Amino acid sequence: MKVMEVQKSDKKLAAMAKVLKAVANQNRLRIVQLLIINGELTVNEICENLKNCEQSLLSHHLSALKETGILSSRRAGRKIYYSSAKKEIEHLLNCLENCCDTK
């Protein structure tokens, strides 16, 4: 069944738009990719993998992604570990990548 064949409720459409808005940023896409590839990373490890990383801005991105349910976190002592919360986000990123193929 195709997505457009089924009319979505306003609540569902709003939730879908929120997820798309959360990943509509190059840095957030990089963060999600890192976590899909590596499984789980601390804020410092994420920062080390990003170019021109400012920890305050990174925290803002992580919060936005966590708020939408894209990422999850767990605390172990003084460290917070982030990971991808949903396997479906990888499928979404693959679809976006396929839509953006340039030749």
C-alpha cells in the first residue's frame, strides 16, 4: 500500500512533519548517520567525529532529535550515550538519499 493511498490524520501528519523538520539540517543528518553506523556514542565522541563542532550547538541538535524520538539516550555515570531510537529512521535516510541522487 502506498503512503498517498491512505489519508493520514492531522495528528499523524503533524508528527511526520516534525520528524522531517528535525532531520532537515545537515549537521543533524550527520549525527544520525554516525549513530546508525556506530550504534552508540557519547557527546564527546560525536563531537570528535564532526567538523567544526561546538558542544553547545551539538547539545541543541541532540535535544531536537531526541524530542522527536529519533534518538534515545542513557546515562552511565557522568557520560550520556546517544543512539538511534528507531530502525525506521535508517530507511527514511536511505529514501532521502535515493531521492537526492545526482548524476
